[in-house]
Amino acid sequence: MRAKDRIPCIRIPGVPSEAVRTFVRFLYSSCYEKEAMKRFVLHLLVLSHTFSVPSLKRVCSEHLEHGLLTMENVIDALQLARMCDASRLELLCIRFIVNNFKSISTSEGWKVMRKTDPQLEQELLEYVVEADSRKQEKTKRIEERKIYLQLYDAMEALMHICKDGCRNIGPHDKVLKGGEGACNFPACKGLELLVRHFSSCKVRVPGGCTHCKRMWQLLELHSRMCGEPDVCKVPLCKHFKEKMKQQSKKDEVKWNLLVSKVMAAKATVNSLSKFKASGPYGININTW
Ligand SMILES: [Zn+2]
Ligand SMILES: [Zn+2]
Ligand SMILES: [Zn+2]
């Protein structure tokens, strides 16, 4: 059967007679052979739309969604989904194309579409670019959150070292004894290196040495987050609280933002850890 004989409003190159047979069988029995569905799913989709058989349209869409959509037919499927008002299928096709863009953009279907419907090509390229930048933003957010979590862990380890005294470092045991492992605080080891450096560095002024500068920042961050500066054992806690009184508006905004991000990162992890266990982050003294 030629498409132009029966379906004057939709121009398709042709519908094989076997596809029409499958279609008619479905009309009478709601049954179909899997093999026929596999071969003629796109023809059946068009027929279901043209002759208003929503149940068949649903069946075709489901089969495409669950395995019949391929790198080779997805461009045709997308164009037909648009013609047949199958919006869910349309979205599935776009997602499939975006996820497999590299292979699909070299397929025959893509080459034909580029010539016949350059506007669609442009639209799909925009989807790909958009998805790519979303992916990059997500990676950036994850990396940022990792750094804020490292800072939170560093704050906890700092309190632990100054308040309880770590078994490797702190008021009760300043020298690391041979054979002793690091304690269970995830950031303790990184902080230990930093504190050891800080206590022996000759430069020791903010901005004078990268490691010392980081230590100053950590101590200031602690002070910003500390609610008990009068009884706090963390060095310079009170000093920074005093210094805060003369801070510029710009500094205040900067530090408040950092504190809120550190707290937010921790809150996110806490809520996520209800669903899955998350690994600890050791503080990396070369980041932030
Ligand atoms: Zn420790
Ligand atoms: Zn230093
Ligand atoms: Zn404090």
C-alpha cells in the first residue's frame, strides 16, 4: 500500500503491506506479533495516529521506550513522534540523542535530517550544548561541595585536637610516636601536617607562606563558626572575634557566605547519608 493512496495528510515514503496487515490485526484483536512490531514499529506509530488508534500508539511508544529505539532509527522516531503528537516519545528521543550524540551525529539518519530539516538539527545541537553545560555545572557544584565538606571536617578536627587532644597531635601528645596511626577524625591527618608546619614555620605571617596562610584561614573560619569564644581552646579564636568587629562590609559578606556554604554542604551530606553511606573526606591542604 502506498502512503499517498490512503494517508493524504501525512507524507511518508510508503507503508509495507505487512505493516498494514499487522495494523488491521491489531484493530480487530488488539494483538500483534513481536517480530512484526519490531520491524514496523515506526509505520505502526504513524498508522495509529492517522487512524486515531491511541491504544496502538501507546503500545508503539512503549516498545520504542523499552528497547526498539536505536541509534539508527531515533532521528526518524523523533520526527514521527512530533508529527504524531507523541510528546513523551519525543522527549525520550531527544534524551536518547543527547546521551548518544557522538554516535548518532555520524549516523545516516542524522545526515538526511541535516539536509531535510536543518532547523531540527540546530535545535538538537542546542539541547546537546545545554546538557553539556548542565553536566559541567553539576561537576563544579560537586567539586565545590567537596571543598566545603573538607573545611567542615577540618573545623571538627581542629576542635577535636584543641579540646580533647588527638592521640597523634595536640596538648597531650605533641610528638607523633613511631608506629602510631592517625586517629579516626577524617581531617586530622591533613590538619596535623598543617599544624606541625604552622608551629615551626619561620615566615608565619598571613600571606607570607601558602600553608601558614591556610592555617590562618582555618583558624579564622573556626572563629566565625564558634559560639563559645570565651571558653574555646582553639588558638586565636577570641582574637578573630575581636578582629571581626572592625571588618569591612566586603569581608563580612565573603566570610558569611563561606560559613553558610560550609554548613549547607554538611547539611546536604547529612540528609543524603540517611539514604546512603558517604565516605569521609580528608583535608587536602593544597585546595581552597
Ligand atoms: Zn585526631
Ligand atoms: Zn609557613
Ligand atoms: Zn572557638
